[in-house]
Amino acid sequence: MNQRFYSLDVFRGATVCLMILVNNPGSWSHMYAPLKHAAWHGLTPTDLVFPFFLFAVGNAMAFVLPRLEAAGPAVFWKKVLKRAVIIFAIGLFLNWLPFVKWSEGELVFRPWVDPNNPASGVRIFGVLQRIAVCYLLAAVIVYYGKQRGAFLGGLILLLIYWALCIAGNPADPYSLKGWFGTNIDISILGRAHIYKGEGMPFDPEGLVSTIPAVVQVIFGYLAGDYIRRNSKTSTPELAAFEREQSGQPKGLYPMLTGLFVISVGLLVTGFCWDTVFPINKKIWTSSYTIYTTGLALLTLATMIYLIEIKKWRGGLTRFFDVFGKNALFVFALSAFLPKTLSLIRLGDGVNPWNWLYKKVLQYVPGAPENGSLAYALCVILLMWAICYWMDRKKIYVKV
């Protein structure tokens, strides 16, 4: 089935590639606007990366869950819990990494909570941690609710989250300071373990905003299950047409029609919902979930058409495919390397990880964003080379 839907691997790989691109600029001060997150409400291409990846997690679940259902509840819980715990632990490990920091010219241990500043400590949540929690909760909902229950459960979660936002602060429910979830995150996780990059304690991957993010995985599962179930059927007329187009009947045209129609419906729904519940990645609003799911579905359907039917397979699809085969590993590696190599000081703020940018690429002619982007592209090429070598050696890191 994975070979039949090569486009799903390419979709996942392209998402990971874009994630590495936006997370590794030469300088955070010099980035082109599409490679930045929206300041608050609204959407940029960068704001599509995370929901697309969660959508891809759900896609993959659709092809794995039938085997777990056949194996029984004991196997299901063992597999799902193990995977969620490992992914969460890796994310927490990367947050704490490299466990030491420079202080007054020497390396000192980085504590869980800074004794000199109780409000400062290791962040608990993050990208991988959210993936782990969303995967676990979505898998449980799908396993026990099946397709119809999962769909209804997802809609209920989105509506509950909307109601909680309004009830939590009716006067100002969707602002950075007014959003109700921050106080809950702080009370549960502790102020020391909350992200503070917004100028105040606020975690864009915290506990509360994970509620609608779970639905992103559920919708990804439903899309993958729809693809799996409906790609096997075809009328004689469609089969003849498909055989003429691609050499073999696949039953993909009816399925693709459904995907395109559903994606447009989601986009319209998300756009309309935005008028009363603004599209916002940082608090992961319900309208954001619906709208980005529509975009992900539209992108995936287009890839299925081009790759599975029109057979557009070549260097570009192969480039993204190797990322998709080791998606979580390469994402973790792209965070591990800069954190560890930054400990090695070469003078003037230079370390082995940023040496290429500091010594060469920041002097690229033109806007300073050019050199910063060039460096991010170099990081992608490095990660691709590692993934390509692993693929050639048939090394696939699974959790």
C-alpha cells in the first residue's frame, strides 16, 4: 500500500523539508516574510508546515491502524503508548539539550529549573511533544470511535475549544494576553517550563491548544482511510479511461473527485469561520484546523493526481521521498546538530554549525535575507545527503 501511494511519502517528505527550511535560517533577523510565522492572526506558508505534518501523521495511521485493530486492544495500547512516549521523550531531550551552557567563560550544567531564576527552566512542550500527544489521543479516538465516531468527535472538540475560548475571556478571547489557555498551561506545567519567545510566558505548543491540533490528526486519518478504501473501486468506463491515461485501472478518479470537493468545502468553511474565530496558528484555532486541513487535502490530492496518475516521478519526488522515509529522525537531527555544535566556540560568535553563514554566506550580495536563505538551503542539502545515504543503506529509524 505504501508503494501504491508513493505520493503520501512525497507529501510527508516535502513537509519535513519545509520544516527544516524555516527552522534553520542563517539569521533569525534576516528572513523573507513567507518563511516567518504570522505575527498573530493570519497565515503564511510557514504556518502550514506543522498542521501538514500532523495531517501526514493521520494519513500514515490509516494504513497502520487496521493491523492494530486486528491484533486486539492489548497490542494497540502497547504500540501506541510506546510510540507516543518515545516521541515525547525525544522532544523533551532536545529541549534540554545540550544539558550544559556557557556561563562566565565556562560550561555549567543546565538545571531543570534555574535556582537563580525560578521562572526559568527547561521547556516541557514543543513540536515533537505535541505530535506525540496528538498521535496518542487521535489514535484512541479513532480506534474506539471508528470513522463516524472520530469525525463527530473531531467536530465536537473544535466546537468545545471555540466555546472555551469565549467563556475563558468573553471580552478579549483571541489576543495574546487575553487567551484563556495560558493561565491553564502555567498552572499545570509551571511558569519555568513555558515558552517565553512572545515576550511573556505563552506556549504555542502548550496543553490547551493541543485540543484542536488532535483533530488535525483525526482528519488526516479520515483522509487516508478514504484514500485507502476508495482507490480500489472503479466503474468499467472509468477503468478504461484510467487504463488509457496511466496504463492500469486504479479507481483513482472518483476518489480524487471526492478529495477535491471535500478540500474546497473545508477551505470555504475555514474561511467563513475565520470571520468570527480568527485563523491563528499560535493558539491553533478551530478555523485554522479546518482551513489548513483543506489546504493539506488539496495539496495531497494534487500530488496523487500528478504522481500516481500522470506518473510525474523523477528527481524532485525522489528528493522529497528520502526525507519522508526518515521524517522524525531527520527533524530531530536538524535540532540536535545546531544545539550540540554551538557549544564549540571558535571566536567572534562563530561555532561549527554557523561557520558557513558567518564566514561566507552572510556576505552574499543583495539583501541580507539572501545569505540567510542560502544557509537554510545548505542545511537542507546536508540533511538530504544524510537521509539519502541512510536510504541507500536501507536504514530507517522507526519509533
